[in-house]
Amino acid sequence: MKTDIEIARSVELDKIKKVACNVGIPVDEVENYGRYIAKVPVHLINEDKVKNSNLILVTAITPTKAGIGKTTVSIGLALGLNKIGKKAIVALREPSLGPCFGMKGGAAGGGYAQVLPMENINLHFTGDFHAITSAHNMITALLDNYLYQNQASGFGLKDILWKRVLDVNDRTLRDIVTGIGGKANGITREAGFDITPASEIMAILCLARDLKDLRRRIENILLGYTYNDKPFTVKDLGVAGAITVLLKDTIHPNLVQTTENTAAFVHGGPFANIAHGCNSIVATKMAMSFGDYVITEAGFGADLGAEKFFNIKCRKSGLQPKLTVIVATAQGLKMHGGVSLDKIKEPNLNGLCEGLKNLDKHINNIRSFHQNVVVAFNKYSTDSEEEIAMVREYCEWAGVGFAVNNAFAQGGEGAVELAELVARTIQEKPSAPLTFTYKDEDSVPEKIEKVAKNIYGAKMVTFSSQANKMLKLIKDMGISDYPICIAKTQYSFSADDKAYGVATDFELHIRDIVINNGAEMIVAIAGDIMRMPGLPKDPQATRIDIVNGFIDGLS
């Protein structure tokens, strides 16, 4: 079997303007970034066409270290729909350099279901992540300079909430001290770094409607509090225009193509375990402006990505998915059924049966939003027919559609069964209008408790003294109507990353709360989750190289 990168190189790419032309995007509006990548301006979004397009969300069971392949299924479904004569476009998040050089090696799909050119998408792409990093850190530099230049007049901030970001996994930068070495080097203070996907600028980019809305949101970013408890924002710095300038190209969605030369949008990249985990609203709407069927994904399992997709992205954009696809694998289900990682490739019907409880919980959660559900069984070569039959029988019993997806090995042809099921379900029984987990007028603690209890299965929620302090500030600022974004481990319904399967009756402890006033959401940090990941003992970077002029080690 060829590697992902070998398959990617074997595809003869179409020029990007041809890809645009094939879906009706005006060629003279396309801004090329080389031969095979382009940006498409946001003014081409057509809200009337958005209303008539069929939006499909792809989510998954709780992920394991065995992998799930949600992006591969998303791309495969788009290929399959095109294969059966539908006009389908996939809209995905951009990969982060941190995981690419850390654990994953890439995030552009796999096998014969990839977005291309995968090397560019996985690396610097169109520079969106760099622009977000620069914009975020420019605010930090301007804030530090403002404090330094105005200290003689007695100005200062009692609490500084704004950190720096870097698109690298670097645990040593989580907590730092800046301004040491003398008065000329600024004010000495404790600071730190988050990873770029956790930046509020990233969240703002993915939630903004256009450049004007982007600027408005940047202006509202909360940087800290003065000694008389007055909020201090980017507007107070007077630099929102300058920061918007750094992002003037970044707001436009990126157009690429699949392994079968169909159109794909890849734009924005917040993680779902520390942010809201969805690609940009403008990219999704752009795809819906030119595609009759649009497939998008939400990060990690449905408890994180799908919950935030519905409660944050859909709430704020008005998007209404026609169907949700939950991706499951035999290996992942067996891990949730108590089978050890070194034995998940071996047949184990008992372990698989026990793991189905995890799938069942996710199905019920998705149904709580009034979404109809289809299960996509992402096939691996080691899967037995008995295991596939067991999952199929469970889905029949649960009253949800089931299809085997083999797009990894066969491309669009391997996703025809899934595509036909999805198209038929949307035609015959599309999802009802969304019902959210909480109301805008609920208090922030109520919103957190409703997600924790109704989606995760928690028995109770507790708040640290720091979290309670932030809750008071939120109430004083009058922003309790913002949606909430819980940051926690992706490996469990709880905050314990070892609690596989379905965790029940646990306590979810909120140790801190971050106010994203520009993104207009409240981030509640649960357990030990870090907003700056570390590198593993054997990082993927040790396998990435250039061999005979070609990049090796990406997947």
C-alpha cells in the first residue's frame, strides 16, 4: 500500500482556476497562491444559495490513540457524493504545525481521500496561521509598550489576561517571565504562551462574517483590568485597524482540491479540546454558495466538536445541518470496550459490544439537538466481517442509518454506499431545526452545567476560586449571554483522559475561565487540559525530511 504522501504525489492536479470554474466560482475573482491554491473573496457568499444547500456535519465517537479518520471520511463522503452525481464540496479546518511535527504528521485526510497539495496544506499553506500568530503577538507587544510608556503617569493593569501564541508544541513556554534585564526592557511580569489554534484571534477569524465584523470583534478583545476594575480592550489601545490590516487576506477562504480534483475549502483551525473546533463560518458558507451538498467536520468526538458546532457556530451563524454523520471504527470501539491498544487489531466481539456504549451515548447526544444521525463505519484492513455486522445490527436496533466507508483505500468509489445513504436520508428525512443545549439567557454556570450533565454525563460541576472570580467579572460586564466553550481532554466524556467508554456520575472541575470578548464566547477550562501542548517522547519531526527534493514524513 502506498503512503499518503506517495498517493498525493501520484495525483495529477488541476490548475486551481479550473477547480473553481467546475463549481461555478468566477475565475476572475480567484486570487492564486501558486498553481494549485487560491483564496476566494468573502463577498462571493450568497446567502440565498446558502439556505438551499444541504449542510452535513461529520463528527465521531470519542477519539483514541488508534485514530478515527474523521477527516478522511469527510473528504471521502464529498468524493462519494460527487461520484453519484451530486455537486458536493468539503469544508475543513487548516492543520496546525504543532501536531504535524508532534504526533499526527499531518491532517489533510488519508489514502485516496485527501485534500491537495497536502504538503503545502500541512505546512505554511497561505500563511493564515502565521498571520494570526503575528496579529496576536502584535497586540501583546503594543500592550506591553503601552504599559511601559504610561507607567510614569500612574497607569497600570491589575490583571493582564492576554498572552502570546506560537504554532509550535512547546511546554517550556506555558509560563514565562518577561521584561527582565533592566528598566529599558519593559515592565517585569509573569506571562506565557498558548498554541496559535487557541488564540482568540483564531476564534474570531472563524466566527467573523466579513472584514468589518472581524475589525469589530478585534476591537472588543479584553486585554485586562485596570486597578479600578475597568475592562481594558484593544479599542483602548487604538490599534484595531492595524491588527485588521495583518488579517486582511486571512479572512478569505482557501480553495484547494481533493484527490479526485473536486473543490475543497480549508480555512481556520481552532482545536476542539481547547477552542471551538470548527472551520470558519465564511468557508462553510462559501462552500454552500457553490455546492448543493457541503460536508464539514467538527474536531475530536461529538461531545467536544459537535456540541460546539451546534451551540456556538450554528447559534451565531444561523446554519442548520440537514444531517450528522458519526464516524466509528472497530479499533476505537474496542478500546472503549476495555481492549488494550496492542490488541485492538485482533477480533474481539465482546470488547466491541462493550464499546458500542460510547457510540450510543454520542448518538443520543446528537439527537438531543434534533439531528438525524447516520453512522459511517470507517473500514480498516484488519476489521472482520463479524465485527462490521455487529455494528450494523446495533445501528439497525438504534434506528440510525449505517454504511461502511472505504474511501481510504478506494477513494470516491469506496464511499458510494455512504453517499447514497446520506443523500437518501436528507431527501426523505432531513433533520428538524436545531434545539440547543442551553438558552442565551441562562447564566454561565447554568450553561456549563447543562453541557456537563446533559452531554458529558457529569453528576456535578465545581468551580475554583479563580473561576468564580472570572464569573463575577462576566456578570459585571453584562456578557452572560455569550455561549460557552469547555476546554477539556478529547479522550473521555470526563476530564480524566483515562476514563474510556462512557464516564458517569463524575465531578467536572472548572479551574479557570477565559473571557473571549471579541469571539463573544466564554472558555471554561476543565481538569488539567493545557492550551499549549507539549511534544511526545518521539515527535513526528524526527521523521520529516527532504529526500531527493521531496518532503517525506508527512501523512
